[in-house]
Amino acid sequence: MKYDLVVIGGGPGGYVGAIRAAKLGMKTALIEERELGGTCLNRGCIPTKALLHSGETYASRESWASLGINAESVSFDEDAVYTRKEAIVQNLRNGVKSLIKANKIDLYETHGRITGEHTVDAGGQQLETQYILIATGSIPIGSDPAVRPIKGMQYALNSDDVLSKKVEGNRIAVVGAGVIGVEFCDYLSNTGREVTLIEPMDRIIPMTGKETGVQLASILKKKGVKIITGAKVNEILPDFTVRYSTVKGDFEEKFDNVIVSIGRQANFSSLGLESVGISAGRRIEVDENMYTGVAGIYACGDAIGKIQLAHFASASAITAVESMLKKPHSVNLNVVPSCIYTQPEIASVGKKESEVENAKVGKFLMAANGKSQIEGVGRGFIKVIADQNDTVVGAELFCVRATDMIGELALAVSRGLKISEVSAVIHPHPTVMESVGEAYEDIEGLATHMSPKK
């Protein structure tokens, strides 16, 4: 078979790139040896959020009486939770398959291997193509026996394991307090587990602003999560004993189960990169066009190791396809919002306050927002960062619905809008979103529901 484009990997980078290529007139094939939708749909974003929603709903029972809702004998059926999660995943997976068919993309449900600059082996079938897009994603660190930075990692669960079946036991250790780790902590603590979170850095979610990490730690502790920072895990034993060291000495503690969430690594398993002279260490190197430097071969998403987010994978795949066709880039890859689905949610985009010289900062506290009070999540803040020229360059949200609202801030950063431009927009009341408007106004000390700046 001859194609204009063969895409290897059917995750949010691969299938989105394939669909965009087909819509732009390219005869396209998509190779995926596992489930369509990749990690995000099957072992990441979607199943995690399904579990979190169930956990948050169950935990909210403690406030039902104050809402005028009285219920007795409320219980948590985790088997049903996982059944619902799988039904959601299957429904979305079927939707992706329908889109592939509707766009007349040839789907090969087998392993793909590059055999030359313009040839790909699809389960023994040779495909000729003008272009190749590598969208093979990533796997949890430790999945590959050759890359296990913690002794005894094989005895612990990784994110794939947690999302495939329920976690057994009541006392659970979570190693790694990044995005995946804190989301698992939120779910497990909401559903009644005794959770210990172990992190080598001096605070949790170190990729966010310090204030956000401190506030989330406080919330998790109130849920009963024990947080140990500045701790290096030395070994995990078969009986789930964790040996770790801090500045206070060496410790060991036995748990019912251990989850390791210390990041992900690009997946190049049997991809055949050596056949075309691509040398990939931790990632495939590409330029701003997603071009690898080898004729006709591009890469996107987690495989290029820059930003491991599903929406970046999709955007970078679109950029790759547009580059193949010599079209101008339609997506700004320099502004990528980031989301964490704890409660409250966390979202950020652009620069942090510490990264901006003479930064102008507007901050609104959610305790003054009526809709947040109504929803029972009055803790948190919205912070907007502008440079000395009054251009919006960053934002950080720690509040209910933060992940739904970050799009407005991403637009402002992406378009280089001035504070006067964004604050001119009327935000509806009562909404959580109106707090974004007040954060804009607070830069000039004009926020109605905030005390005057000193």
C-alpha cells in the first residue's frame, strides 16, 4: 500500500494528526497495536478523572446535611466505579474509531516498525509512504525493567496498574508528588484510604508556584494524608515495606500497597529508529516543525519529550502535518496550559511570578466569590501576572473549575493582550469566572471585592 502519511501511534497525538492530515487531503494510515486513544484515553487523563469524580462525589457526603440533604447508609462500591470508568473509556474509544473510519483513514491494529525513510512494517505488511509521523507516546518510568531508578519498583503499582483495577488495601504509600501522585492521593483519601505521600523535593507539586503547593498540602493533610517531603526512597520490598531517607535519618514503613508515580519516559519499543539513523536517548529530537532531520520523518507528543500533556501532543501533531504540507502553523506551541484535577483544581499557563522582572500581579481570593461559596469550595485564589508593559504573561489558578477557566488566560498570554484589554471584558455574575476579571482589576488595585492594596 502507498500513502502520503503513515502515523505510528493512535493516542491524542497520533489520531488527531491522522485526522488533520486526512482533512487536508492526505491519504493516511494509522497504526496502533493497543487501544485507540493511547495513554490519555485508556490509561491516563480520562480514567483518572472518572475515578476522581466518583471519589469527590462520595467525599461530599460530609456536607450534604448543610445543603439540606439527609441520607443514611451511604456506601462506596469501587467495583461499580471502575465499571463506570471503563464504560466511559469504551464509549470515547468507539467515538475515535468512528472518526477514523469517517475520515477514510486506514487503521492497522498491529505493531508498527520503521524499516526505511519511506517504509513502515505494519504487522508484516509493507507500507510505502511519503511521510511518517512518530506518535508512540510514553510509558510509566519503571515499566521497562532496564529503567528502574528505585530498587524493588517491580513490587509497586504504576499508573497503568491503578487505572486498570482497584487498589487493594487500606494503608497506601504514594511515591512521587507530581500531578499523577497528588491526583491518586486525592482519590484514595476521598474513598477512605490511609495515604502517605513521599516526595524527594522540599514540597509537593514542585512544578507549580510555592503558594499552590503549600495550600494543596494543607488540604490533603486535612483529609488525613501524611506528607513526607525531602525523602529519597531507597528500596521497596516485596511485602510493601518502603525504605526511605530524610535529613532526619533512615526509615522504613510497611504498607498494604505502594504506588510509584515518578514520571513517564518516551516509548520507542521496537520502533526501528536505528534503521533510519535516528538516535533517541530519552527523546526524539525535533525542530520547531516537529521534523527529525531524517527525510520525511516527523515526531510529536511524549515521544519528543518536551511537554507530556495530551493537548500538547495533539497540537504538535497538527504542527507536524502542517509542516509536511508547507502550511503556516495554526497552533501556538509556546503557550501550553497545565491542569491538575485535585479539589480545588489547579491550572496554570505562561510564566510564574518569579520568572518576570518587575512583575505586576493581580490576585483574587476565592473566599470572596459567591459561586465558589455556593459550591462549598471557597478556598483558593486566581493570580494573573503581567510584565512591566502591562502585557499578560502568565496565570495560576487554584480554585473550583480552574481547568475550565484557564483557556481565557491562555488566550490572553498567547495573543499578548494588555491588562486594559482583558479587564474590559464583562464577566457574568454569579460565576467563578468573574473572579478572573477581578484578578485583572487587582493589578491596578481596582478589584471591587478585594481590600485596597497597601
